[in-house]
Amino acid sequence: MQEAPLLVPSVIGEPAFVTYSWVAMAFLLGVSILVRSSIKVIPQGVQNIVEAMAEMLLNLAESNIGHMGKHFFPLISTLGMYIMVCNFLGLIPGFEAPTSNINTTEIYCCPAADDAYVFY
């Protein structure tokens, strides 16, 4: 049984999980630029979705961490949204989830572990 061909080709010979990690970064960067360019007091469309996600992650951080939740919010929200997009990429036929590789998940724990040791 052969593997399905990758929808996004390798640029310089890197593994597929690195290529799809770049796709996830490009998607998040594009969404953030889109939201930033059309920011309004009363959110509409994509801004509404991003604000709801950010509010959910802030409440999660504050309910689990307490008063330090706002301090850790940028790290938690960045990792949370990035991992979510990476996992959703794996649901698209022909794409590979970058988080399916142990090297990717290991590198996500490094900044979280560093912050835990520094601020605990």
C-alpha cells in the first residue's frame, strides 16, 4: 500500500511535517493580518471568531492558573491556536498533521517547561 502524495511539496528537502508546520504558520499569520487590518469596536466575521477563541483561552488560563493567567496567556494562546491549526490540517485528505511527529510535540513543550520553571 502506497502513501498518498503530499498536497504541499517539499521546498528544500525537509520532512513533510516541517512543510505543513509552515503551512499552519502561514495560515495563522494570514488570519492575524486579516483581523488586524479590519479591526472594529463591534466585531464581525473573522474578528468575531478570533476574539471568541482568545476569550476562551484567557478564561481557561485564569481558571486553571489563577492570578498568573494573564501573564501566561500569550504563550498558552499561541501554542493552543497553533496546535489546533496543525491538528485540523491532519483532517484534510492529502495533508499531514505536523503534530503527528514526536519532534514537533517535543519542541512545543520547551517554552512551556521553561516558563513553568522560571515562574513557579
